[in-house]
Amino acid sequence: MKKACAILLFILVTYNVYAADTPEVTLKDTAEVNTLNKNGYDNRLTNPKETVDDAEKALALADKLDYKRGKAEAYRIKGIGEYYLNRPDSALSRYFDAITWFEKINDDRGVAKVYNNIGNLYQMVEYEKALGYFNRSLTIAKKYNDSSLIASLYLNIGNIYNRKNMNVAALNYYNKSYELFTKLNNTTILVQCLENLGVIYYNQRDFEKAKKYLVEAHNKAKQMDMNSSVAAINLTLTDLYVSEGNYAEAEKYLEEGRNYSMLIHNEKDIYDYKHTAYEMELKRKNYKAALDNLINIYKEDSAAYRSNTSIRFNFLAQEQKRIIAAVNQQKKEELARVIYWSLTITTGLLIVVIVLLIANVKRKAVTNSQLQALNSEISRQKDNLDRINHHLEEIIDERTKDLQIKNKKLSEYSSYLSHQIRGPIATLKGLMNLEKEGLVDQVECIRMMDKCVSEIDEKIIEMSDMLHDSGHPGL
């Protein structure tokens, strides 16, 4: 007995120690997942490759811990890193994975963030689809009053209108975004706001305002090591100075921006700088250098075309597999639900049937004796019904004859009414036609029409009296 008590006590102590230790370990590990995701997001503008690496580490740890929220966010962060590395097919696949996991935990705000990211992915190629995702995200963000996400969405929607050359609408959204980010003191996104305002004024050919915003954005981006932003801002500044004919400043920003784009391995920016270099040399009439740049661009375009075609095919295949898998999973879940409810309902019905059968057997003996008594009563009442039916047949014959007489009278009344009323109505129609053609005096016409209406009224009253007078003879 003592040994049994000792074993039981040991089990209880062990369980309590384990139960106390597990939450601490879990909290520590989930915090590490969150830290990796945050670091990855913070590095997106500086070193997007590190963003992807941190997201993969977070994903592996979250998967091991079955930490669904961390897993969903890791997929989103990895998609952002792929986006800044100019890998749209991989980015979109990761975003779809993120949505799947956020929906599993009913995290609408997480889904809204991913919609925003997908909108960013589409804003370079399909404006309307991008706006669709941004607006879906904005609806959720406003529901939860998420100021940071609302500000980001205003910024991105402004980008769409900017690309559609709708400068007034773009500037309106940029200003709203700038105000919100200023209140939130988000210095990183404020750099992007300044850059976008500069781009708008550059498109409007207001170079002084454009330089003011772009140079401020450039300096702040360099201070915060926002390498991706520096590369993008320098591209616009290069175009601006080329437009002004200030080639020395243009070359300075072009060279610096090209170095930053190579540092972050952004193939799109590298390509854009080569194209900008070609346009600058062409405008300077340095045709040999322009031709060299154009040849390099052509070679890269040919390779890029093949690469992009392959990427698009891979993306479509992945998307098709994802859709098929989702449909199959949905069918399996629906089939499982149907089977479950079918078995449940069948079991319930069987129980009901068994109960009813037992009750029926008990009532059967009583019912048999009652049926015998009822049979004799039914025989007696059947004789009564036969007599009643015979009497009813006589009554029906009388009523039938009466109805035939009344129907004949009604038919005669109807013929009479039709004959009596058609005359005044024909007169009315004639008067109306004469009045339309101006062949009769209006006052005389009204008097005659009033007379016709009076005749019709008299005939109707007469007919009503005839119909209600049961002793009136037939017509």
C-alpha cells in the first residue's frame, strides 16, 4: 500500500513539474519565432535575402511547435522577401500559404495584411486586380481601426493612381497616408511617402518640389540603411537631372543607385538602371555608349523573356496544384460531414423506430378490442349514411333545376344589359372622336356625354333592380 502511494505521489509531482515547465518553454520558443519574423520584416528594404532566411528559420521553428500564427506570419514575411528579390511567382505562392493559415485561426487582420501584400505584387502589372486586393484589405483594416495598415493602403492605392497617371487622386491618397504615418511616427514608411510625393511632382514636371521631396527621402533612407529605397529614389533623381540636362548630378545618382541595387540583388532595379543609362547617353548624343547599353539590354531581355516565361509556367502549375488540392480537401471534408450526419440521423431514426414498434405492440391488443366495437358502430352508421345520401340526392336534383333556371335568367339579363348599354357607349365614342377632330362644340359635347353617362347609369340601376328582384319575370 505504501509503495502504491509513493508511486502515485511521484507521478503527481512529475506531472506538476512538467506542466509548470512546458508553458515557459513554449512562450520562449514562440517569442523566438516572432523575433525572427520581425527581424525579417525590418530587413526587407536593406537586405531582402536575409528576410527570406529569417522567415525560413521562423517557419521551421513554428512548424515544430505547431505555432499556427507564427507559421502564417512566416509565410507572409517570406513572400515579402521574395517580392523585394523580384521573384513574383514565389512571393504569390507564399502569400496564398499565409492566407490559408491565417484563415485557419480566424485572423482577419492577418488576412488583410496579406491582401495588401498581394496588391503590391499586382500593382506593377494589373492595376484593377491590385485595387481589388487593396480595397478588400482596407475594409477589414477600417473594421478593426488599424491605423498603420490603413496608412499603408492609402500609400499603395496612391501608387496605383500614380501609375494610371491620375495625379490628383494619387496626391490625395499620398497626403492622407503621410498624415497618418506622421501621427504614428513611422520614419521608415515616411521615407516612402516622401519618395512618392517627389515622383508625383516629377510627373507634373514641377522639378523643384520633386527634388525637395526626393533629396529628403534619399538622405533619410541612407541614414536608416534602407538600401532598396535608396536604389528606387536614385532612379527617379537620375531621370529628373537628365530631364534638366544636369548630367553630372544624373551620373552621380545613377552610379550610386546601381551599386545599391546590386547590393540588394534586385534584378529589376539593375535592369532599370541599365535602361536609364541608355536613355541618358542617347539624350547626351553619346551614341556609342548608348548603343553598348542597348545591346546589353537586348541580351538581358532575351534571357529574361525565357526566364519569365518559365516562371509564369511554374507559377501557373503551382497555382493549379494548389487549387486542385484545395478542391479535393474541401470535397473530402464535405464527404466526411455528409457521412457523419447521415450516420447520426440514421441512428436516431432507428432508435425512434424501435421505440415506436415497442409502443405499437403494447397498444395492439387494446386496439383490436376497440376495432371490434367500432366495426358494429360503423355498420349501424353506414345504414344511416345510405338514407342521408338518398335524401341528399333528391335535394341536389331540386337545386340543380333551380340553378338552371337562374342561369338562363342571368344569360337573358346579360344579353339585355349588353344591348341596352352598347348604344350609349357607341354614342360616347362618337362624341369623343368628333371632339378630337374639333367638329363639335365642347360644351355641347360635354352635355351630350353627360346624357349618355346618365343613360348608362339608369340602365345599370335598372339591371341591378331586376337581378335583386326574385319575382321579376325573365326578359
